[in-house]
Amino acid sequence: MARTARAEVFLAPVGGRAFVFGDSRVLCGAPPPGWTLEAGGRALRPPSVREAIGKVEELTIAASAAQCANAGRPARAVATGKLPVLERSSVSLYVDEGRIEADGTNLDKSLVSWPGESNRLESDTCSLSPETPGARNPTEHCIWSVSRTLPVDPAASPVRLWPRGSLVAPDAMLFDEHGRVVAPASMSVTPKKVQIASFLPADAAIDVSAGFGLLPIAHPDAVADVECRGTTCRLEGGQLRVKAPPEGVSQVEARFTVAPGVVTKKPGPVVSKIAILRCPMEPVSGEPFRGLSSARVIVKLGASCARDVDALRFYTGTRSVDVSDKISVHDETYAVLSLGSVDASHITLTAVRTGSEGAVVAIANLTTRIAPSPRSVLEIPGYPGVDFVPYNREAIVHLPRVEGGELVLLPVEGVYSVRRENNVTYVQGDRNAAGLATFMFAFRATGLPKPLSEVNLATFLDPLQRRVREANEPAPFGTSTRTPLAEVLCNDADGKPFAVPPGDRTSISFRQRSSCRLVLHRERISERLGAQRIHVEIEVRQLDGTLRSEASVNERMVLRHGTEPRLAWIKGVLAEYDNVVVRLTHENDENHYLGGEGLLSGAPSLQWSLIFGTGRVRLYATSAIPTGLYRFGGGAGSGALALNFGVLSRLTWVNRDGKEGVLGLEAGIMAFGLTGPVSTSGESLTQVGAVLGAGLSIPIANASQATQAAINLHGWLEQAITTTGAAGVAPRAFIFGPSISIGNVGGTF
């Protein structure tokens, strides 16, 4: 009758009988290829062919077939070889060599397992010895590689034997060929013989500067007794406690007697020589980096070594190590050692006193670590991710973190300088540097007192190379109101300059037209802002909006910090109420400016508008040619005046832009009736008269210029100067009608 299985990994030998899942559980679905269901799905028979050995089959089992859909649990079944059988008296554990040897049957490709790190099982497969006989079912000699940390006490052996093809797992359930569960204890590997090579390494050394020293030993449970020649010693908590020998003794001999059941390569006690160290040497700077020629380590020295560091020579193996500095902090002595390029993951640092036949006085074991590949990021406040080193301002350097210390950016003369404030690193390029710059970092240990915390323990190069160039930031032309970076200045009547406010239109006396200029204050532009690429536009337009192209300016220029401002005089203002617009615009160049993508394309940073004229009343003379007047002068003096000519004076108002008012007062001399018109009663209307009245005038060309043309509508009182003498024609009359006027000669006040 097969026994019940309670594990979720099932190991059964090929050709064996069926095993039961247990707890009335059943297999869900069809069995794997080569496997056979029995007992209504509650038992599973392994394959019978050797080719199935080692194949892992995924299963689903449940308490009943009805629960397979919702309550099935995963499991695994593995077909194995026959159960291995050891000759217990042949099992030998070679601890320091990390192997187990044994004789037995069915050992070919069998496995042994043992708990490794975090209690995870580790395993190894048998390698048959070439001396194994080849007859049928021979006694085989097998070798397994195992951990060198296995206990030497046979009773504490955690090693377990598994058949060929096994899936090694803590919860695996092993069955024999009859379908019965194999007890784990029956598969335990208990060494009959345990062999060790030594208890101490060949270069064992102990620091006895405190009057005694403690030295860890391997396999303390294999030691039955120990004695030391030249001093006294004993086992204490798995370590060898050695009393300091007399001065002048540089080495003692420890003789270990092994416990019963433990053997050594050579019969008798195990003898180890121990170097006596009388000055402690402690690394305080952490694990050094390997693979770097700049690697350093700081060691703390005590006792006589601290008093005479110059008499010491330091080595890693057989290679000499230079002392780059000696530092005293709080009456303690430290040595900074230049290790150079180290490739090993563990190194031994040895201190030897000169003049004493190379006596070793201190030893320290160091673990090295892989050197990082640091990458830095530059930031100008407000502009992260800068890909160059600015020479006209500082940039913030963001450094990566490294365990056990910090990276410090080192200055490189002639390339860039470094400043550190409040744990923030700033860098600024050299103005005369050419080509690409590579940052150099130093690693420094944190937690050490100064000046130890300032020792460079290794140097690294940033894999990213950067250009050294000027950082250009758009200058705040439009917001610098107290000390403007750009302004338009004009002189008043007393010759004193005043600033034209940007944005609004400003009326300037026409007499001061030659005093206005654009001032670009280079001395106020900070060097931090770099080069300013700006577009300067000066437009001069007549009153009617016509552009004076010969007086306009449209130039691009580059501004940098300087000692004197730059001037651009406004020219070409020829007539009153000429309009001047001055625009200052940053070029939208994201490759030139930091944050250039945020500039509005074509939008001026500053704009001034000037009107050269301050008068509000205008008096001017013009010639008028009325062609459709009508004279109201009584029955004999009334009639149409087809063609007329005269000279008028006109008084009207002027707005801020220099445009005249439509309505004005008019007076002048007119010659009426040049074509010989007659009144309704047949009397001649040709005469010269003085007129006074009002008129509406709309310029149609050359407004406010001497050649102005306008259309008008008049209402005048006339006083005849000359008459035809016709009876009934009154000397006074009212005249109304349109005209065309040419000319505008006068002034504004």
C-alpha cells in the first residue's frame, strides 16, 4: 500500500509503483505523457523509461474533481533515477577543499544539497571517479563539491543525498520504487571522516598592542587543545586569544590538537606560525576603489607606529605603497596611502619596519569595490539641463551620490574654477579656455574630522565633455525701469535731457528734433547676461503716415557689457508732427539664448513713440478755387458764382497727433464771377470782395504741408471791394458753397 504524500513536489523513480497524493486529493485533468493515473485519479505512477529522468511535469491537484476549476493547487512531478545507497563508512568530508567523497551504488549523477545563504538550498551533482569499476551494479566512487563552511561535527551535517534527476527543494517528497515515502533522515550524508588542512592562514598575524590579541580561527569545533610556544594562548569564543610575548619576539608558534574523528593531511598536531603585531593599523576611509591609479586609503596608526611613521614601509602583497601624507588629528596619527591600481576584490595591507630585517608590525585586510562612472548635470537657475560650461557666470553642478562618501568637483586651472557654498557646488569656465572641458571629480569620505574629510581618495573623469562658452540670457530691457538698459533721450528747451517713456506717445517740440537719440547702456548690462542679439528699428513717418525711408533704421546688432553706452541719433524729422517709432527686439534664437524658445517671435521688448509738435492751434494761408458758390445779396445781387478765386487765412485747432480740426474760422480776399455770371435780375455779379466766416475743410493730400490739397465747404459774409456799378446790387452779401483749396502755409502755436 502506497503511503500518503504531503509535499507539493513529488519525486518518484522510473519504473516504480504509483504514489498517492494524500488527503483523498485527485489530479485535475489528464496525466503528463508517460505518467499513469490510478485509484480513481488519487495515485500517479511514474514513467518506466530512463529518458523521462529529470523532466519536470506541472500538475494541478485538488481535494476533489469538483473543486479542480476553482480550488486547484499547482504541484510538480519529477521522474528520478534509482535511490542512491551510500557505504556509510566511506563518507569523507574535506572541509577546506570543499568536497565530499563516498562509495555506494546508484551514485552516478546523484546530488547532495546543503543550506546556503538565506537558508536557500545549494546542490552539486556527483562526478564519478575514473577508478569506479564498470561491472553491472558496481560499487561507485563519487565526488561532490560542497561549501567550505560546512560544520566539522558529523552529527551536525546538513548534507542530504538525492537521486539522479531530482528537483532539489525543501518541500520535495521522495518516494521509493514501491511508492513509499522515503524518510529524510535516511538520505542524510553523515561523514565518517572529516579532514581539515589548517586552522589559520599562512600569513596569520595578530595585534597584541593591548597586551593580548584575538585571532579568528577556522573550524574551532575541530580543536581539542592548543598551545603556543613563546607565550600563552587559549580558545575563547571561537577565537585564539594570545598573550603579548616579550619585546623582541616577532613570531609565535601555535600547535593545535584536533578533536576525535577529525584528521589532517599530516599526522600529529597542526602547527601554524603567527606574526606578532605591536601597533594597530585600522583603515578609516572605507573600501577603496579598484581599477583606479588614483586610489587611496587612510589608515589610523597606534602605539610605536604612530610615533615613527617615517620608519615604516607599506605593501600590498609584494608591491610597495607610497605614503602621500601624514596627518595628526586630536593626538592620533593617520597615514594617507596611495594604493595605485588594484584589481583584486580583497587586499592585505602590510606595514614593515625598516632596519629590523623586514619585521611586519601591522596588517590590515581591505575589501575593494568597483569604481563608479559619475555623470554630472549642470543647471543655470531657471534653465536646467545646460550642456556647456559658462565662462561669464556660475552654473550649479548636480553630482551623483556615492555610498560611503561624496563626490567633489575639482578645479582645473585654465579650464574652469569651482566654488562650494552651503553644500551647493558652482562651476565657471575660464574665458580663455578653448575646445572641450572634462570634469574631474574626487571621492572623499564623510564622517571623518578635518582635514581627513578633505583627502581625495580617488579621482574620476566625467564621461561627458562640454564646451566652454558664454551663457546668453535675454536682458530685461522692458522691465528695468529704475536703471533702464535702453532709453530714448531728448533735450528740453533749456538743453537738459529727459527720458521719453516707452509705450505711450510723447509730444516733443519740433525745435528739439535734432536732440533725440536712442541710448543703449552697455555699462548696465551684467556680464552674467552675455551677448544680446537685438533688432533696432527706427521708423519716421509723415503726418499722413507716409514712411520717410531715407530716415528709417532697420539694423541687427550684438551688445555686450562695456564701459560706455552706444548711441543712435534719430534723424530725418523734417516737418512738424512727424511721427517716430523706435523698437528694440530680442532675436528669437533658441540656440543663442538660454530659454530662447520662450521669446515671442517679432514682439518688441521696448517701443517708444514720438510726435514732433506741441502746438494745438494752427493759422495758415491757402488758395481757394470755389466753383459752385451761391451769393445771397437781395433780388438784384443774388445768383450762382461758377468760377472764383481767392486767398484765405484759416484758423483751426490741432489734435495731439497734429491733425487739424475740420471746422475753422476763415477770412480773405476773393474774386467772384470770373466767368461773368449775372444775377436773377440780369445784373453782373463779377466783383472783388472781402470774406469772413467759417468753413469745413478735409485734406485729401499732403496734409499740413505747403502743398496740401483739401475740399471745403464755406459760409461767408462778403463785403464788396469793387463793384460793377449796377443798380440794385448790394455791397454786402452771404456766400455759401464748396471749393478746392491748395496750400498750407502758416504755423502752429
